[in-house]
Amino acid sequence: MSLKPRMHLSFDEWPAEDRIRWEAAFKTGDRFDESGPGAHLAESTRQVWRESHARFLWFISTHRPDLMPLPPDARIDRLIVADYVGWRRKSCGDVTVAIDLDHLRGALKLICPGVDWSWLLSISKRIAAAAPRRHPRCHLVTSERLYALGLELMDGAVTGADAAKRISKAHAFQYRDGLIIAFLALIPLRSRTLVAMRIGIQLVKTGDLWGLDIPAADTKNKRPLDYPIATELSARIDLYLERFRSRIPGAKRHTGVWASNQGRPMCAMAIYEAVGRRTKKVFGFSVNLHRFRHAAASFWSIRDPANVLGSKDLLGHSSFGGTTEKHYIMMQSRLAGRVLARAVDAVRKGPSIS
């Protein structure tokens, strides 16, 4: 199996000025000293902005090394961005490119706070607006299919480990990814909340069952969330923590639920790629993390439309509207169409009326 090509510079490899400015951006001030411009940002936001800047620095160091000694704001202009976009398009679609540029803009605002980066926002918006859009009903998948896939991956990892009489890293990663997919199928958290999960803090155990106790700081709308975790999934979390998580290098050095091969918790992009890879292999298309939320709303609308208002609480929405209502309307119209088709078909096949 070929290793994934490297596409970013580690923080230690960043130019010294970039490192100094980045760290200064998160300085927490006191009554006599102002905080840095990024002190208020959530850890997940810091992570994705840092990844985008690291990726851009890798591009510069590889394709335009003459620019590396320059100050951060002098390395980038519209021509450089055009080359960068062309390079990114070789490995991802325009929606991802636009998101990446917006994250890069966020990083540059922290590193060069006195510079106007609105032109970079305009470019990212143009790319996003021109990107081809899939119809929202394309590649529809609901929660029960995703949950079944998660269980299959975990069971396959257990079977493989038992047959080999040892748990390899591959088994551990397969079990971890299956648990993430099954977990999101039942509790479709936003990526920032999923990434922030720590054992004993957000993920807590009472008796034989696990639950989630998510503080407001870890949610998008700043509302605390509290989810019980079902018996079956709680047992699978136990198995992950007891047998599989420790086989991932460096997992014992941190309390992140989703351990990575880098000796630290998985970041949002790593989870996105792992879930996308597993779902594409089975379904033929990638299911991104946000689609788990669509899947939950669709599933609830199909199976329990009378109580669909409850889906807003599952998704952490403050009201029934927007995404929740959109999926309810879409699925109800689809169900109505099926009822009409069955009625028409029954009349067509029934006895003729004289």
C-alpha cells in the first residue's frame, strides 16, 4: 500500500516569523495586556486554519522556494493563489478548494492582522459559487445504513484480530472508524464537537452505560448537550477503549477519544477523510460528516413523522427550521409520491369499472 503523499509543513518547519506570529495570536491577555486576535477561537477552528496555512507553506516551499524567506504577507498575491488553486484542484473539488482558501484567509488574518485579506475572500466565494452542485437527494443515505456499516467494520476488525491472534494497527483503525460511523449515525454531532471529545470529560460513564456531557463551549450555538448512549454502542465503546485504542501509537499520551497515528487526537480533516474513505468503499460515494445530520433528519422524517420535531434536539438546533424542516418536507413529498404511485398502480391493475 502506498503512503499518502505529504502535503503540509509541520509547525517546526514553518518560517520563524510565521511561528512567532501564530503563537502570539493566541496569547491570553490580562487587565494590562491585550489578548491576541485568535484568543477567542475554538480549538477546532485553530486546527483547520493551521492546517490550511501549513498546506500553503508546503506548496510555496515546493513550487516557489524563493518566496519562503519573505514576510508572510509578501509570499501571496493573486497569481500565487491562482497557481495554488490549480495545484489543489488536482486532489480535490472546488468546494473543498474554496473552504481551504477561506481557512487560509483566517490563518493569514491572525499572522498578518493589519493586512486587508478581503480579496482572498472574494476569490474563495467565486470558486464556491461556480462549483458544481449535487442535487440534495443524490446519494441519499439514512442513519440505519450508516449504523449497519459501522457495526460491520467493528465486527470485521474483531474477527480479523481474533483470526490473527493479535490486534494490528490496521485492525485498530478499522474498529475506530467503524465506531465513529456508528456513533455519528446515532448521535450526529458537528465536527468541532466530535473532535473535542475527551475520555472522562465529554465522554463519561455511569454504571454500564456511556453518555455525552458536552459543554456549551464545544458547540456551535453555545448550548450544552447531553446524550445517553445506547447499551450496544456503550459495549462497543468499552471494547474500543479496552482492546483497540491502545494499539494506535501514542494513544496513551492523551485522552482524545479518536486517537490518530500521529500520537494526538484526530483532527477534523483526518476524521473527514477516514469516514469518507470507508463509506465510499461500501456505498460508492463518500458520506461527509455533515451528511450524517441530513441522514438523521431524513430517517426521522420517514420512520416517525408525527414526532419529527424531536430531530431538532438530536441535531442541537434551537428551533425546527432550516436543515431540519427542509429534510422533513423533502421526505414527506417523497412518501406522498410513493403513496400516489401505489394507488394509481392498484387502480390500473384492479377490475375495470363499467
